[in-house]
Amino acid sequence: MSGEFDAHGIDVAVAGATGEVGRAMLAILAQRRLPVRRLHALASSAGKPGRTVSFREREVPVAAVDDFDFGQVQLALFSMGGGPSKEHAPRAAEQGCLVIDNSSAFRQEEGVPLVVPEVNGELLAARPARGIIANPNCSTIQLLLALAPLRQAAGLEEVYVATYQAVSGAGRTAIDALERQAAAVLAGDDEDPHGVGFNVVPHIDVFEDGGFTKEEMKIVWESRKILDMPNLKVAATAARVPVFNGHSEAVRVVTSRPLAAAAAREALAAAPGVTVVDAREAGGYPTARGHAAGADDVFVGRIRADLDQPNVLHLWVVADNLRKGAALNAVQIAERLLANGVLAAS
């Protein structure tokens, strides 16, 4: 079953439509008026029967992804996690559907473009041979929107970033957990010293060899691939913080040539998808709740030169991890594919 909308457009499937990112995808598809002729909402077959999701003020029934025929659609937006993506995205591509996948399943695979449209959108000029385009990690997306204009202005040598990531990046269960843990701490009943309620937890995803977590290594691997700089020096520390939505990053950038803070500010202000908030006064900087949550842009502030090294800059970067960090970036990829004629409305 599907919902029918535009008389002329493309047929779209959203796999993972009942999750946080899936619902954001539906909202952004509606807000940006992507021409959708038919919409298919998909989720795991283990879900409740009779579920619906809202799209353009109408309820669309949710079908099981397991036996869905992707030959019915030209585009599938996947946000179901790595396991389901590995199982169903190749099948969708084999059935002729172009897949934009939000998981980490294909990001490092050969022949799969990993795309932030404002940074390497030229990769969307043609249909990828494997029929799959990967959406980067949320933290990587916002970082690269800040790095790209600085690289263009003065080159790029090294990047060091500490991320302060909202619980919505881990889904609805993590949002619920923060509410429970915060209430428990306030009530004096908390027994989890590693919980995120009123805490900062420097552990996201599994630990890799060498002590970095997979979340931290995603930033390393993905930054190198998207920028086409396989030898770029990148290091990250990723922490979960008691914020519902909006990731924040403290970034140290080593450029190839000295770049004054004023020049960096100008380059960032001129970059697509970036808003500079950088007054040197109380409240003159972007925050996750005050700027990022619900917004499409990446916000950059606290732009300052290093005290000792003329080719080092320090930045504060925030963005809505569900929007630009996931759903919006995927929809922007689809928009570019339509503009390039890779996808064609009918």
C-alpha cells in the first residue's frame, strides 16, 4: 500500500519510516516539496500491524520491508541501521531502485559515493554503478561543512575534533533513557554512574583496536573519503551529552597556510549551508538548543586563531543531527539527482 500525492513525480520508499530519522525524512520531503508521486512507508516486519506515518497531512500505511518490491519505486531512502541495510539495500538496487542509505553499511565500500552535496556534490552527476549512495555520519557532515571553506581558503593539514552528541543520535530508546535517568538523578534514585542523565559519557559505539571508538573512527574514515584526502591527519573524541537534539563540536584545524580569524569568518559566512554566529559576547555563539535544533544550517562560532601557531584555528560547530546530520542531507542528495537528471519525474 502507498499514498498517492503529486500527479507527476517519482515513486519513493522510505525504509525505517517509523524511526526518528525516518520521520524526519518524511517531514523534510514534505517541507521541501520533493515531487513525490507515490510514497511507500516501510519498516521491520516485526512492528505492530496497522501502523501509519504522517506525510503531507495524510496518513500512509506502513508495510514490511522484507517482501517489498523495490521495482515499484525509483528512489529508496534507507534509515534502518547497518544490518537491515546490508540485507535490503542491495536487493533494492538490483531491482532498479536508486538507494540513499543513512547507515554505515556502505560508506567505505568501493563504488559507493559518500556525499555531502555542498562538499562533493559533483559525484551525483551520474548514477553510481552499484545503485547505492551513502549518507555520512551526522558528526562528519557538520564538521565537513565547516572544514570545506577553510580548505578552499588556506588548504588543510590536520583536524582534531571533540564531539558532544545529543541522545537523539541513538534513537527513541536513548531519548527515553535520558528522561528516565534525569528524573532518577533528581529523585536521588540513580544507580548508573555511566548513564547520560546529567552526565558526559566519552563512549559512543564499540571500541576499536588502538582505543578509539567506531564513532570516532567514522569521522576519520569518512572525512578522508569525502574530501578525497586519504592521508589527512584526523583524530576525534566522541562523547554523549544530556541534550535531546543537536550535536556540538569543538574543532582544531591546522591549515596549510596561515588564515586570520577574520578571513576564516568571511569564508565560512559565504559557504552554502553554513551560518556564522560569532559575536565575542555572552550569547554571541551558536548552541544546540538555541540555534541547531529544528534548523537546516550548520552553525559556526567561537572562531579564533591559535595563541602560538599562525596556521591553526579553533571553531565551535553545531547542527541538528536528525536534519542536516541525517535526513536533510539525504533529501538534498535526492534533489541534486533530480536536478542532474539522474532521477526523472514522470
